[in-house]
Amino acid sequence: MLNTINTANAAPVITAQMTHESFLPEGPSFPIVIEPVNSLGHPKDWIAQNEEKVAAYLRQYGAILLRGFDMKDEQAFRESANEFIPTLAKYMEGATPRTNLGKGAYTSTEFPSELSIAQHNELSYIKSWPMRIVFGCLIAAEEQGATPIADVRKVLDYIDEDIKQEFAEKGWMLVRNYGNGLGPTWQKAFNTDDIEDVIEYCKVADVELEVINAQQIRTRQVRPAIHSHALTGESVWFNHAAFWHPSSLCPIIRKELVSQFGEDALTYNTLYGDGTVIPDDVIEHINAAYEKATVTFLWQEGDILLMDNMLISHGRSPYKGDRRILVSMGEPVTNITAPIEE
């Protein structure tokens, strides 16, 4: 059952597609849910007719769930995504397996269905990340399979001040090892077979590159952990520091990998920006902040979730049965750091 927004005092908005606005019981403050009233309509039409409303609702809520519209196939998703995101982006420095469907559409992360994916903002570690991201559900899982989301303004509020201050002063470092057989190859991640292309990209993208051999490279990049939102100026917790910290690994797997390869050779590792270790208990505290801010709801077929990637993080719950979720991203924005509060 939906929680209906009281609009008794609001001026009516007349569009070609009349809609009902509400919230989910799981998320009484976000995402806002938009449903057609009388008949099915193409979601791309609603997005096109309500450009200012979409922008305003993204700033306020961070996420808009379009439910009950006519979104039945990949083409309908792509048309809707292109309407929402005029400037689509390539999946550069990609870290997870997904299929490129062409014209800016991808499958969601293709990890085994029994695994969960922790909260993260898409591509927070690259120099120019996507401002907007959209998910579409073509097949809902038989059981579970949610895409939990969290408002990273709230995540930041829930993190202790001393932890925020240390990250604000030092930033965070991501160390990645490509070609070790445990993660994506550099060819896949950088969309090229030419190492010279990678060298040039890393120069422009402020990424330190170490070429180990023809198949293996190591990269390091230091990024802010706290950013100012590009449109609202609000401070947001926008990083992958917890997501790729070694403590996120299964303890047995972590011990085995470190004993074989060492911390420096892990596929992913995060540190403070000065190269010092982030303690496990700090990451545990950050993950608790994410959990406190997270809203989880089950997909329905035809759902489209429009999100501000700087305001809302996302993850994935384990699932059973078939599940097909598509994703597009774009509207790139470049590094903006929040001021350190005294």
C-alpha cells in the first residue's frame, strides 16, 4: 500500500499523462513514486513533459520511481533513459561484469545471484562521474532481488565527526590491480587493447599508473571522500572507501588472498589519501551509517528508477529466479570537494 502525498493545497499540474504521487511504506521520505492514473503511458513521454518537475524532485528526494508505465522491453527502457540522460556516458574504469547493450544501455552487475552488493555511488572514484543514473526492471526476481538505495546526505550525517574530519583532510586512495585473474582486465576496464591509450587516459584522469607487464597494471588514485553537490551545494558522502576496503571481503578469503599476494596485490584496496590504513572499525561504522539510511523495496516489472548519482547510492540484494535490470548513466560532472567544517 502506498502513502499518498497530501496535495490539497497545491495547484494542479495539467499534463498529457495525469499521475498520482506517493511514497512507499518502506521509504516514507524517498523515493517519490509516480504512477499513471487512468491509462498506461510511455515513461519517456512523462519525463519529457515534466523536465522541471524531474529536476526539482531529484534535488529534493534524490530518486523518482516511475511505476505502472508502459516499459516492457529494452527499447522502451533505452528511450526513457535517453530522455532522462541526454548525454550518456561510457562505463570507464569499470569494476564489475556487465554487458554493454549499445547506445548507452548496460545490464546491471552480473555477479552471482546469491551475493549481495554493498551501497555505492556509481563511479565515484573517477575524475568525471555520471550525475544521473537510471535503472529499469524488465524481469523481477522470483524472490528478493531489490536494489536498495540510500540518501548519502543522511549517510554523512550519521558518520561521527572525527571520522568525517579525517576523511575531509586526507581524502581516500583506491589501489587497483588489473590482470591478476581476480578482477577485470585493463582492456575491459578501459575499453581498449592499446596500453598507450591507458597511459594517456591516466594522465588526464589524475591516476597514477604502474605497468607491471603486458597483462598486469596497477593504478592508484586519491579522491575526496566528501563532496559538494554540483547543483545544490549540499555536502554528500560520495566515495567507494568502504565498498572496496579489505574488510568487506569474507574473512577467510581475505586471509588467503593477503597471504598469497599481500595487501598491495589485492584486486581492490582502499586507504586514506596519504596511504595510511583505514582501520576496520572505521569501515564498520561507515557501513552502519549506510544501513541506517537505506531504503529497500522490491522491483515490479516495468519499474523505472531515476536517480541523482551524487545524492543516492545503490546496492543489490541476493535473489532467486530470473532477474533482468538495465542501467544507463551520464550527464558527467567533475570533482567538487566540500569545504572542511571547523
